[in-house]
Amino acid sequence: MNTNNNDFYNIIEWAKELNLAITVTDINNKIIYMNDKSKNTFNTTNIGDKLDNCHSKQSNDIINKMIENNISNTYTIQKNNVKKLIHQTPWYKNGIIAGLVEFSIILPDNMPHHNRDN
């Protein structure tokens, strides 16, 4: 799939300064967008890089499975005493999977949980 990067940047300009990292890839696992927080978080990774080059084989297998099976992947990590929620999910163009987007959100130490079932 051919994606016009200029159109893509204009569409998601609102995400540029959000206080969470957003990284977007095309269907070939090439990074096509990183907001400011993503660029600062992954300072050795650049737009145009392939995910294959910055992930382990296990991570690349998960990424490929997500694309092949049109599924999301959500988990938490802790690194350097910072806990984060990672949500990776396909994005679409005209109903066809066009790549993946990753949201990386720093979680506060005492994050409230609200049960809306009650």
C-alpha cells in the first residue's frame, strides 16, 4: 500500500505535542510518523526505520502476527522506575489494514480505577 506521508502528517498534526508517545508504521513495518514524545522516547529510532531493526525476533513475530491476524496487543511495562501502558493496534485506509500504531502512556504511581459496572 502506498501512503502519502504529507497527507498523513496533516491529518494527525493534533498528536504532535500530546503527552504520550505515538508511533505509526506502514504495512511494511516502516515508521511513517512519530510524535514529539515518541521521538524523545526512542531517540535512536527515526522515521523511515524498519521495526525489524529495532526489535527482538520475539517482538517482530508479535508485530507480524498482529498484521497477519488483524489484532491488537496491549500490556504494561516498567523501565527505569516508570510504568507504562503500551497499546499497539492496526490502523486502516479504506477498510484495509495499512500498518500499526503504538500508544505508549506513562501510568501514575497511584492511578485510580473506577468500576462503572456499579
